[in-house]
Amino acid sequence: MKAGLFASVSAAAFFASSVTAMAQTTGAEASAESTAARDIRRDEDIIVTATRRTEKLQDVPLSVTAFGQEDLDDLGIVGYEGIAQNTPGIVVNRPTQNFNNFTSRGINTNGYSAGLQSAVAIYVDELPISANGNSTILDPNLYDVERVEFLRGPQGTLFGSNSLAGAMRILTRSPDLDEFQASASVDLGLTGSSSVRQRYNAMLNVPLMTDQLGLRVTGYYRNEDGWIDNVGTGIKDSNSLEAYGGRAILLMQPSDRMKVKLLASYENSKPADSALTNPTLGRFTRRSDRPDLFQGKLTNYNVTVNYEFDFAELISSTTLSDYDASFYVDLAGTFAQTIPFALDAYGYDDLFVQETRLVSRASGPIQWVAGFFYYDKRRTVDFAYRSTQEFLDARGLTGLPDEYYQRFNSYTDQTEMAGFGEVSVHFTDNFWITGGLRYGRTEVQSFTRGGGYNSNYLTYALFGVTNAPLTVTPVNPATGLKVSDDRVSYKASVSWKPMPDLTTYATISTGFRTPVVNARAGLVSAINPSDIVIPAGAKSDGVTNYEVGIKGRWLGGDLTTNLAAYYIDWKDIQVQANRVSDSIQFATNIGGAESYGLEFEVVAKPVQGLSLAFNGSFNRAKVTELSAIEAAISGAEPGVRLASPRFQGSSTLRYDFSIGNDRNAFASVNVSHTGAFPNQFPNVPGNPNAASPTYDYTEAWTNVNLYAGAKLGSLDLTAYVENLFDDSSITYVHPEAFLDGRYARLRPRTVGVRANYRF
């Protein structure tokens, strides 16, 4: 089957290259009409809803990068990696599939974050799907979306807690009430020499009652071979992926003033193993006693009601969501593989979100938005720590019901309630100010259910005790501390247009994260009682962002530039630390840090059909405030770098040309680059005089992608080569010792072809 699919890919790639060659022979026939459709798209004002109001991107006084569906298709973006590579100031820390944390503007202490919330909030429509760092965060499907918006800098006023450094919004496409539509796409690729990649998507839009009722259904399926060999399990290409899902949206418009949208979606992502590697075993080699599983299933139900009053539009969004995720990981690296030690955890998230807001409709000098937000989440986790039956039998250790030496169930309740508002006052058409406030209260509390058990397995295993019964003790119910916090976030900006196509702004904005409760607060190490006692938790941290920017558009849209400079003051930093003796994670706070930098985006069309886009970010981020006690417990040092590159950017060169009969072809190259950065603080938590053995740097990497294809009416064909030079640089280093393999690399060279057809 692989040979047949490879043959299909090769044939399609040959066809696409033939089309390109044919186009070159007719290039002299290119006219203004040959690229009219693309030029119109590029010349139009980009409309975003980053401020919860519909605005031109040029007029939004903050740094936003927006991708429409055609932009995503042109760049081959199907997930978080592509978004990060083409957005200035953004890095996605991705050890493996379904394990994603964004760094924005340098605000991160490591790429894992343990029990901390991600510093960047991720939304699918109105549903926040970002979670704490050591949880699976689903890779959502990006087919048939309206737009992806990445807002850089804190977004505390409109997006609440956990948008400390930014927010990413994935906006799905609503049904068209007037026109029947359908589309399908097939993507077949070959990674390395033998790993086949299959991706299938389809969409159907049916206007059930013209202008009143419409249904839009989207589905997808992915089946991708892996490229990592697991020598522990003996499985070659172990990190294969199967993922599938879909969504259905029913839109009702009973009157000119009212719309009701019902959405149901389901996504199931099942990678068969982790992609983290151990370089001492080989470039694409890993070791675990069983496959490490980071799998997730997301079910989402949403009702959104829009009603237009004369003075404002009322928007009410109600969401119910369930997210089930497995977190199965071999922890034997903690003790250098000397004893079996693993965790099989399964988590269940039940989420309810309600947001109601009023958005002004008047076209006068004052525009505003005011709203209410309520968030309620319960995360339940079944923890099961295991040995192996073979090891227990060989040592003669008895007394356990099976291979699991510890089992217990815990859950955490988190609520947030907030009121928010933002107003813009236009003193003239060219000068306006914007101010926003959000007052919110968050509460977090963790509980341990009874019925579980613990044992002295680790002590017996590490000290070589044999032929002895293990002592099994029950896990009693426990109620953790309830931690609450009241926060006021604010934003203020001044915008001025010295000319119609040039906007300048200055903005001050704030953001924060919710407090964190350590589930094992007060626990003494069974391995070394003199080691750190787990603290109660970490209070909220917060940032203040000072930013100036300029957004310009010249030559009739043939040249656009965005430039932003920022300084961020980060206080009471939430950090993840590890207890040395048993690798138990906990959260705490340290003093402060600063991050400052420059971001730029430029799009130019110097001649007919040729476009050049490049963007980048220069950043410096370091710890600035740190007491001796904070240094000891976190492993940080004054002046040490945070976990972010000093430069990151990308560029795309594209040429579109006519091949006659209203058909167009194109060729493009996309190059992205990210500099090296440290994976964590340099010292051992609890032992500040010892350099951490897990401290390391990622490698600077450059990813080059080639695309060539044709738009033949309803059919789009694209041949591609991703990672042209087969760069295998290390893009992520896990900060903790419990893993045998801690290094993620760029995906090997992948060649393939995509076909999109619109009915």
C-alpha cells in the first residue's frame, strides 16, 4: 500500500511540475486579469474581531497576525507548528503530538510548565481549550475555518485570566444561508523513505431554507506513519498518528435582527507513541518500556444567539465541553532506568463557559463593548503509578493487587467570574483613544478522593529489598486549600493616523494567570525526608506591557508594514520546580523578569504576480528580581535568560502567473528560522550550588518549504516539499529527568501533493 501511495504522490507531483513548466512557456501571456483574484484578496482590508468588535486590522491598537483559510492552505498550515513558524514573536514548545505550549514575547520559564497554566490562551470560537502545561492540549483541525488570529501581548481585559502573554483564536466558518457549497481535500505525503502521510477533509453547506436556515458540516481523517524508532518496545516508526472528527453548525435567522447558531464538534487524536528522542541512542530513537501516550478527545456543544437592537448587538454564547485525555509516560529515567517506574494517568475535563456581551452598533465617535464572563471547570484525574509484574516477581515483592503500586483519584475545581468593558472615543477620524477594564474573581481548589492506596514500593525497589511483602496503606480523602484571587486588568491606548493609510499607536495593557494549588502540598519525600517539603502553591502572577506600534499601507496595498516595540514587566512569576529526590513537581513564585523586543511584518508586491512576505522578532528576556530563597527553590539566577529565542522569523516568496483560460499557477518558497534558547533555569531546585543535569539549549533551526501548483477552476493542485534540507535540529528539550528521551526534532523531509476541490 505504501508503494502505491508513494507512486500516486510522485505522479501527482510530476503532474504539478508539468503544469508549472507549461505555465513558464505561456508566461508572456500573463495579464492584469491573470492574478486579479489573488490581488483583490491581498488589497482588501483585513477584518478581525480581536477586540470583540469587527474592525480593520490596521486600526487595532495591538499586534495581531491573522490567517484566512486561503493563507493557511497556501502555507500548508494544518496545526500549531505552522502558525508559530509564521507569526512573529511566537514559539510553540512541542515535545510531541497533542502537547503544545506557546511562548509569546519571551514570557516563559520553560516549555513544559508542569501544573501551571499556559501563558497564551487558546480559543476555538468562544471555548478556551488551553490548559496547564503537563496536560495534553489537542491539535485542532484547521480545515474550513473563517480565520485564525494570534494576539500578542497580554489580553487580560477581553480574554481574562491565562492570556498572560497573548491569545490565539480559531474561528470556525458559519453556514451560508443562500448557496449550496461543498469541498474536499486530499493530502498524500511521504516522510523520509517509507512513512506515508494521509490527510482527508470534507465540507458540505446546505441552505435548508433560503435566508433563514442553513447547515454546515465538516469532517476530517488523518492517518500518518511515524518516523521515531522505540528500542524499548521494539516498534519501528512508533509515533504514528490516527486522528478524526468533525463539526456540524446549524444557523437559524428567524428575523433580520436575530441569529441563532448551534454547534456540535468532536475531535479524537490518537498518537501511538511520543516523538521525544534520546540522542545517545540515535537521531530518531527513543526508549520507553511501553508506548508513551498523549491522546485526547474533545467534545464541544455551543449555542450562540445574536440579537441586534438599534443601539447595540447582544451576543450570548453558552458552551458545554468534555475533554478526556490520556497521559501515559515511562518515568524510569528518574532513577537511570534501574527500576520500573511509570505513570498511567487519565484525565476528564468538564467545562461550562458563558459569555454575554453588548457591542455598540452606532457609527458615531464612540464605540464600546461590555460583557459578563463565567467559567467553571472540573478536572478529574485517575493516577496509577506502576512497576512491572516481571520486576515484582524477580524481586519477590508481594502484597500488591497488580503491577500498580499506587492509585488514587483527585479533582480540581476552578471557577472564574468577570465583568469587562472597552470603549473607543474618536475625537476626529484620525485620532482616538481606547480604554478597557476587567474585574474578575477566580477560585481554585483540589480534592483527593478516598479509596486509593499507596505502598513503599519505591523504597524497597531502590534499596534492593527482596522477598518481602510491600506495605499497602489506604489513600484517605483530603480537601486542599481553596485559593482565590481578585484581579483588575486594564488597557489604555492612543491611536493617531497622520495620513489615511498610516496608523500609529501606544498601548499599556495587563494580564495575569490564575493561582495554582499544589495537589501534594505538605508532602515529605519518602526517599529523602530532608528534601523540600511541597509548598501550598503559587499565587497569581501578572504582566504589564508597554507597546508602541505603526501600521502602514502604501502603493495601493502593494506594500504593507507593521512594526511594534514593547517592554514587559513580569511580577511574581509562577514557576515549576521539581523535588530532587522523587521528581515530584510543584508550583511556586519568584520575584520578577523583564522582556523587551521588536516585531515586524512586511508584505510587498514589487511586480505583477510576485509577492514577498517576511516577519520576525528580536527579543531579550531575563530574570531581574530574585531573592536568595527564590533562587534556591527555583534553580534560577539573577540575569538568567528565559526560555525564548533572541530571534525568530519567517519569509515567503511567491509568484503567481496565468496559464490561460482563467487558470493560474504559482510557485513559492517559505523559510522559517528560530534561534537557540535554554530549556529551563540552570540550577537544581533546592540545591542552588549544583548545575542542573537537565539544563540544555535547543538548536537554532531553519525550515525550508517549497510549493508549486495550479488553480484550475474548482480544482487546486499543490506539490510540496517540507523541510527541504532535511534539518533534524533539536527544537525542544524537556526540562525534567524522569524521561529517558527529552529531545524533540524537526519532522524529516516530507514530499507530497494536495488536491482541493470545491463544488
